[in-house]
Amino acid sequence: MNHTSIKKISLTTLALVAALAVSARANGPVMSAREHHGAAMPQHSMARVLLPDEVYQIDDGSAEDAVGLTLGGDVIVLNQFDVIAGSETITSINMAWGTPAFPDPSLNGLHYTAVLWDDPNGDRSPTDSTVLATVDGVVANQGTDTFIDNPITPTTIVGSSFFIGYIIQDTIGGQFPCAFDESAPIFNRSWVAGGATGDINNLNNNDLPVALIESFGLLGNWLCRADAGGGGGDIVLTANVRRQGGNRVVALGWSPADGGTVNVLRNGAVLHGPTNDDGSAQDNLKGHTGTFVYQVCETDTGTCSNEVTVKVRPGGN
């Protein structure tokens, strides 16, 4: 994208008037945290993490930067993936938020919608894509490279390509919610759109129509992945919060419960285990509040359930 077209977009939207990251061009609509802070580019040494075939990824699990719209609005990001034979049914969309380089606690609690789009003509461009599935979520664990799991209704991709991503609103401007991996980028796979009111159903119907992230001088990929692994070996975990003797207790339930033993995890650490795989457990929070992410993993196979996030506020339920 040249200077003229960038200026035209920024004048049209009025709200999108920032310098572009990396290229430092004026009047562009997209900005990174690194550009905002005037920090130098990091030295990259982390190798790309290899995950099983049922996990679609183009990031290495580490966000060196984060991206947002200068004066706020809805930002939409997408990663493109080619369908892997045998992994055509998408069960969850997973993403990390912010960057450890510039932590921003104000990101936690922002609402987002994770989205799965098709690629009807297989051209690897989302300009004609349509929404196949969505799920709402709340940002947590910003700036930690922690992926949040968002299970969707299992959706089978028809065709050779698809897109996953999300829409999130920067309510105050100057926030950088979209985690961005700059290590050994895979080009022409990450896209961005947005504006005052984002449209996920027609990505061209945005103040900033959908375009490759490279168009704005940014080289990298979004920390956003798709899972076709049945949400963790088809173990479905649920959580409910109740009061018990003045404390909040998180009641966990999962199925199938196949006997043997499991580890019950809270925020990535073993809370109970090994314990009987009987389909239920509980966590007495003993007055603690905050965000808690639970998961159940079989000790013999290593198969894990989906992650469930519970937010407990002071005085809440």
C-alpha cells in the first residue's frame, strides 16, 4: 500500500491516524506497541514450535510485539491455513493477547469474538469469505504468551483453505491487544481489517478493508491458531461456581470419565492429582478472586480436555 492510499483511508475513517510500525510511515491506520514505545527490534533466536497435525499454527508461541488501532475501534485479524487431510473439522480457536515486551493490564477483561471463516474459491484471500462459526470470550493473561482456548461447534471445512481470527474492540485508544510474532515470519498469511465498527461478515465493509499485514510495513504473524483435535481428545470439561460456607467453590465436571487417573490443572499447575478419573472435582478458592483456567489431563495417555476459564470477582458469584 502506498502513501496516498494510506492517507486516504485515514482521512476517511478520521479515527485511524497513526504512524505505521517498522516502516515509520505517517498517517497509517495500524500501529504496534514497539512503534508506540520507540523500542528497538528484538534479536530473534526462538525456533518455531512444532505441534501435532491437528493444530494449525504459523506462530512460534512468542509475541515480540502487539498491534492495535491508534485511536481505538474494532480491529479484526485473520490467519490463513491450508486444510490438512484428516484434520478438516475445526473444534476450537486459540489465541494469546498482548506482548511480554510491553505488558498492559488494561487489556484483561476486554471482550472479543473468535471467528472461523471459509475460503470459498480457495484463493487464500478473505475478501470473499463468509463466517462459519463464532464464539465470544474475554481477554485474560495478557502479556504472557498464554493461549486462550475457545471451543466452537465442530465445523468441517469444505475446500482447501480457511481463515481463523477474531474481532476485538479497543475501547480507549492506544491499546495493543493483538499478539504479533515477528520471528521468521511466514509471509502472505496474516491479514487485518477494522475501523469504528468492525464487520466480520463482509471484511471489505470496514473503514480499513481487509489487507495483508505486510501492506502496512509489519512483518509477522498473529498468535492465533485453530485446533482440529476434538478439543483435547474429546474430553469435555465444564465448570460452575457456587458458594459453600462463605467461600466460592469451583465445581468441575468432565466426560467421558474412563477410569484410571487424571491430573486436574489450574492455571497450568497441578491442583489435584493423580486423582480418580470419576468425572468430577472441585476447587475451594478460600476467598481468592481473579481468573482461573482449568483443564483435566489423563495421566496414562497425556490426553487433555478443553480449557475452561472462570473469573471470580470480589463480592460476586
